[in-house]
Amino acid sequence: MRAERLDVIFDELRTGLALTLRLTLSLTLSLSLTLTLSLSLSLSLSRLVPLLDAINAKKAADASIDAPHPALAFGEQWDTEAQAELSRAIAARMGYSFDNGRLDVSTHPFTGGAGPQDVRMTTRFSANWAEGFGATIHETGHALYEQGHALALALALALTLTLTLTLTLTLTLTLTLTLTLTLTPTPKPQPQPQP
């Protein structure tokens, strides 16, 4: 066999070994990440289950734990103005822009408007403060969508799905290539006739 032919064979071997090494390293890192995440989840669950058991035991021993705080009870302490203040604060905290809309009172809560720059919502109040509170949260969800907050959420979701799909495809390709390179027999060089 000539030296030139041996150089070609060794170059091919070096290239194949380098690829195999890179793929093996990639697969090893991927498996290491998977094992780390699995271990982390197991440790989290091993701490969470006893915590939940302790909470349930404490609740079983003292039923008053589940009773609402007196400040949350229905009644006169939640007059219409206090409920309206709470509703405005909750809507703002959720991201509703009062610069581009308003909150009013009506018999039946609804959301509407002329576009993202003018989104109006209504709620209602009664002695049951939770009714107005829940209606405000519900209508604020519609209003956030109308004000365009859903676009940012949709973009974040699309990016997350893209990254997840990319990682899944990368892991699948890495495993496939590694198995292919590992299981594919290397052809034996054919003897060259000597001149």
C-alpha cells in the first residue's frame, strides 16, 4: 500500500473519530442534563411530599386554618368604593393600562373598545366582595388581550416551543448519528495491486 493511500485512509479515520467524539460528547452532555433534571425533580418531590403531609396534618388538627381571614368576610367593611379601589389595583397589577382604558361599573361585567389604545371594561360590586373581585380579574384578562398583551405572550410561547423542538431534534439526531456510527461496520480496505 502506498503512503498516499494510507494518508487518505488515516484522514478519513481522523475525521470519523472526531465526529464520533463530538457526537459522543454531545450525547453525554445531553444525558448528563437529563439525569441532573431527573435528580433535581426527585429531590424536589422528596421534599415536597413531607411538606404537603405536614400541611394536611395541621389542617386536619385545626379546621379554623381553612376559615377565611375576618377581613375577607362578606359585609359592610367592603363598601363599593373599597371594592372599586381593590379592583383598580388588581387590574393595574395584572398589567392593564389605565392610560389606554378605564374601569366602570355596570349590571353585567364586560370588556370592549375601539382598539388597543381604547379598551374599556366594567365590573359590578355587591356585599359579596368576591363577586366584583372575580369579575374584575376575568374582565382584565379580556382587556389585556385587547390591549395587545397576548402578542408578547404568543411570542414567548412560540420561542419556548421552538427551543424545545430544536433541543428534541438535536438530541434525536445526536443519538441516531452516534448509533449509526457505532453500529455501522467499517469497510475493510481492499488490497491494491502492486505495480
